Amino acid sequence: MECSSCNVKVIFDLLDGVECDWGSHAIIQCQNYEELFSIDSQCPAFSSVIALLKLNPDLLNSAEKSNYLSKSHPC
């Protein structure tokens, strides 16, 4: 997958149980840039997986994108 931070194809590391003020998240981390992306819901503490959709349009289908956005934390 291509990273929106470093603009190259990278393998992301999966990290489960990363805490924020609202609970625990599953996140992915770019191995090159070390940017953290929340993959279970939008959270102001991490970058959004929606940013990755611009470079990887097939990453989420419409239902997955809607589900992700519906579980977002308040900004």
C-alpha cells in the first residue's frame, strides 16, 4: 500500500490496543515514516486511514468507509 506521508509503497505494521483518551484502537504504522493511522475509527490522536484512500482507492469499499466514519471520535 502507498503511504500518504512518504508517498512510496510500504508494508505497514499492525499495532493493536493503542490507547487514546476515548479508548483503545487498532492502528497501522508506516515502516518508513513511522506515521500512525487509526484503522478502526477516526481519532484526533492518529492520522486517518481516509488519508490513505487518496493513494489507495480500493483500500475500503463504501460500506467500510461509512462504518469507519460513523465510529469516529469527536474532534
